[in-house]
Amino acid sequence: MSSLASDPVHIIHPEPIDHFDRLPDSILLLVFNNIGDVKALGRCCAVSRRFHSLITQVENVVVRVDCVISDDDCSPSSSSYDKSRSAGPISSLFWFLLGGIVKPFQTLVQILGPKRSALNEALNTHSLSSSLSVGPGADAIDGEMEQGGVTHHSPTQVLRNFNEIRFLRIELPSGELSIDDGILLRWRADFGSTLDNCVILGASSVDKNVNLQLKDCRNGGFCPNNSIANADDNGRFPESFYTNGGLKLRVVWTISSLIAASARHYLLQQIIAEHKTLDSLVLTDADGQGMLCMNRDQLEELRVKPLSASSASKRTLVPALNMRLWYAPQLELPDGVVLKGATLVAIRPSEMSASKKEIPDASWLSTAFEEPNGTAAKMLVKRRTYCLEMNSF
């Protein structure tokens, strides 16, 4: 008995269990696809070899671009990285001017090209070179850009580590077009090898209906007579629309939106060529200003039929267009928002394939924008239609 009591007690500890090892790959891929964000997925790659191998199979990827870095910012002696971020993400853009009637609109120079690439020619004016970068956390292998001790990678380089992307969304830090405060400008463009369609919604100002804000004051209170309901304009452009620059301003909106869309489309070529599993590609911006969309058929069309590039700049050539325009001096939406100078422009190429002509207008006009802009578009198409034509540019 004494000998037994003197023996040391041996406690056996079980091996620690990694509960992730008990999950099937399909469950982990479901989690990673719901994460989506490329920088978060890059961090997950560092957790384990299993995670690293699974993340290359993710189908749903979101790339949020951090900033535009100009050639000067990329130089070793430059310390302007933090300054460029605080001054605004779209800092190196080329200018587009039309008639000097409004301040210049800024259009994107470079989105997804190789590092330190430059735009040598700009429309009518000078240009500055730039590239977009995805900051730390993205799992890139090559093509690194060092700036201020921080490594940057272009979206093209980051996405090379994913083999089975089906749904890709790239988000710029802001829209390309610089507009005055209070102006509404939204556009959506669908592309194959060239422009399939584009819809643009604009308004010179966005106000709140005072009557709706003060609707309860009628019970014993005093309400000023500030009715701003839809104007009785018989569907025609008022004479002032032609004389005060209203029509010219909307021409600028239209051309500038088309240039922004065609620049985005041109710079997606490499990604589309490298990722043949893509079913959907969306290139948008954090401001919600513009959205370029491509479905599987359109992506395949671009791979089979190379795009035609504009001779003036690095963007896709915009074909000859037929446009329809709807206008309302004032448009009151159901939620009380009033759009002044509300304008909707629907754009399609003059020459289209028979299959694309069969697509009804309502199928893309009614779904182009989120609410309340979608309701505004539906209300505008019920008004008088004006037809315009534009040559290729």
C-alpha cells in the first residue's frame, strides 16, 4: 500500500481538438463566400494551409479600392501617400470639357492597369497618370508597390490568386465625375464587347417637400403656402431650358457618363481574360454614382470579340447611339422628395444584334436604379419622349 501511495500520479491530457478540422470544406467555402471582401480573405489565408487552399476556390469576391496613387506618389522620395488619401481618392484624373458651360468633369484615368502606367493622351486637355491600389491584407504575390512603408497591389494582381471567381464586384472609393453639391447624377451601363445600353438619371437639385414635413400643423397651426407639386408643363421643355444652359448641361452629363463607363470597361479586359469562370462582373463606386455591369454572355462576347479602343484615350470606343430623353421641371416622388430639372436618358447603339433589340426597354429601365431613383425613372418614362442621335466617339 505504501509503495502504491508513493508512486507519482500520471495524468493523461487529451490532444487539443481543432474544431475547424471537423467542418467539411463545403461549409468553410460557404463562410468565405459570405465574407467576400478580398482583404479579409487575404488575412484568412494566413491562418492555415487548409484555409489558404480553400480561399483560392472562393466564387464571390468583393474588391474595395483604397486609393489612387499617382506616379509622383509612387516615387521613393515621395511621402504624399497619406496626403493623397486625405485629399480625396480620385486625385489623378483627366479633364473633359464641353463648351465651358460648367466646371470640368473628372473622368477616370486608370483603374486596373499595371503599376505606374500612364495615360499619354486625354480628351482636349492634359492628363495625369495613376493606378488604383488595394491596401494591406490583400493576398497578392507579385507586382508590389511600396509607398511610405506600405505595400500596395492592383486589383488585377490580387485576383490572380483566385481560380474560381463567379461573382466579382469592384468598388472605387468615389465616382469619377465631379459635380456641384445638391446635383443628382446616377448612371448604369451594360457592356459586352461594346456598349449594350446605358441609362442616366440626373436632377439639378433634390429638395424635400415642405408640405409633407408640415402636414400635421393644419390642426390649429399655421402652415405657409409652399406647395411645390409637379409643375403643369404639358410635357414640353420650357423655353428657359434652351436659353439658360439646361440642355447643354444634360449633354455634358450624358457624354461624361459615357466616357466614365467606357474607361471602366476598357480597363477590365485583363481581369475578364484571366477569369473565365466569371458569371457576373460589377464595377461601381462608394458614392453610388455609376455602375458598369456585365453578365456571363456579355463577358464571353468580350473574350471572343475584342473591343474597339478609342484613338483619343484608353477607353472603349462608344458606337453611334440612339438616345431618348425624358424631362420634368419638377418631379415629386411618393416619399416627398422633389427633383428639380429631373432628366432620364436611355441610350442604345444605333446598330444592334437582333437578339439584343428584342430586349424590351422596360426590362432595363425599370431595374437600373435602386429606390427612390427607380421610382423617379418609372415616373419620367410616362412623360413626353425626345429622341436624339450621337455619333461614335
